[in-house]
Amino acid sequence: MSNLRMSDHTTSRGAAFRGTARLRLAAAVAAPLLAFSVACGGGDDSGSGGSGGSGNGDEVASVPEEPTAKGKGGKSGTGGNGEGPSDSAAEGKSAFYDAQLTYVRCMRTKAGVKDFPDPRLSGYLDWPKIDEVVDPNGGGEEYKGGKDAVCFPEMEKAMNLAPKRDAQKDYESMLAHAKCMREKGVSRFTNPTMSGGKVLPGGDPSPGDPALDPSSPAYKQAREACRSKLLEGLDGMQ
């Protein structure tokens, strides 16, 4: 559920809660088809345990290129006028972006997070920038629709308009990301798994009693180095 991804953690239970809130929202907004298990919290990555997760950590499929929503038009579409499935996909992404922008504006006004960042052009939220505006003394409201979920209706609408995803491609992307995280020093970062055609993100091997510290310099460096392994929309999933 980086999956699910990841916030400004400390080793306190309060920080773990904030990370959990962010991951749950990321999972819901970024990829509704992903089954998400909480994999975030405080603690130190001092262990040298195995890769965790399922499968050999070195058996990583190549990361596929993200499909685009640009219409091919003309003869490559379903009609001579260039209108077809690609046009519908583009319209769907536009609706998703518009809904996310409405949610962002709500967060800035009703929720009072005046610097809440714009969504990316893809429509997905910009989690690294959201991390920067989180109140370290709060309860993670910035990740879950504001205090008392004042912006939940807007958030829910955006979630319902999120584009469908290819679970296999998402799995391969997160698998490559997990391998990268281990290679960069986070040795206990686990692999994602596939179950019933759904993806369960990897990450902390013990979410209930966190073993990794996403706020540590080593973790942050690894996360930055491996960010490109994740397909658009998978930020925060693991």
C-alpha cells in the first residue's frame, strides 16, 4: 500500500500513525485496484535480514514504460475522424486531474493547508511535496482530507475517477523498486506480492512493529535514488 508512501517519520507511534494515514490515502487515490497492507512506521534499519517478501530479490522483471493517454488519431484510431478509445482515455485523465485539483483547492481553503501542492499533470498527487507541508506535530490530516475529513467528499470523487491500472506492470515496477532499495542499503525492504490478481506492496517487514525508519538519512537517500523505478502514480505505495 507505499505500498503505499514514507512521510516525515520519527520513531514515535504518532509518526507511525501519520505514515499509515498517508499510505492509505496514496493507495486509494493512486491505484484503486491495489490491495494495500500498511508497511510504514518508525524504527531503525539496523538489521541485516533478508529481502523479505516473496521470491528472490534478484529476480526482478524489467520495468515497463508507462502507457500514455495520447490519442493516435487518424487511421490508428477506431474511426476516420480520429475519435476512439484513446480520446476517452484522455477525457478520463482530464476528469481525474480536474477532480484532484478540486480536492487540492479544498485542502487549501477548508482544510487550511494553504501550501498544499497542485496535482501532477497526470492527475496523481505529488507526495514528496505534500510531505513538505505536513505539520510534524499534527495527526497526519494533510494525508486524509484535512481535520475531521473536511475534504473527504472531494477526495472520494477523485479516487473514483482514478484511471484503471495494469496490476502486473505495477507489480514489476514495485519489485524493481524494492530490489533497488535493498541495493542502496535498506536491506530489510521487502518485495511486493501478487494475490488474486491484486498487488500488495512491499516495504517494512513488520508494519505492526516498524523495523525501518523512513526519516533516516540512509533511507531518504535510497528512496530518492530508487524513485525512478516506480511508475507514475505509485509514489507512496511502498
